Amino acid sequence: MPELLRDEDKGKALGRLTDWRLDEGALARSVELTSFPQAIQVVNRVAEIAENNNHHPDIDIRWRTLTFRCTTHSEGGITASDVSLAEEIDGVIDAIAPPPA
């Protein structure tokens, strides 16, 4: 079973995950994409990663805005698996919708 991260470790993770925040026992990030199809493309790629890792985020889809929440429900909080998934989600977003130069 994965271990819950200590507050210090969560702080270090958030130092690297600059677009993420703590939200009620989860890592959370919202992102607005340029179109609904682009948002769904991100969701589909994240779904593939989640299935391969057997670790799934909560995803809220509101037109072009996606909100991801990563928490290990079985442990009741944030584990290293959530940090890793958040990093992978960042990679997907950067690949599909790179930030403006």
C-alpha cells in the first residue's frame, strides 16, 4: 500500500508542480484549453495513462476547462502515486496544448 505523504513532502511536490494546489486532501489543477475537442483529447490521453498505471484521477469537464484531482482514495490522501500522475498530466497538457512562447 502506498504511504501518505507528509506535509513537507507535499510542499516539495507543489514546488515542482507549479500549476497544482492542495484542495481537500487532493492535488488539483484546472486548465482551459482552446476547444472542447482539444480538452477531450487531453482527457483521453490521461485516461490511457491512468489505466496503464491503475491509478485514476477525478476529472471534471466543463466545456474547455478541465479540473484534475489526484488523491489515493484507498489511503485517504495524497501519495507518491498522485504526484507522479500529476507530473504525467502536466506532460500531456504541455504536449497537446503547449503554453504560449
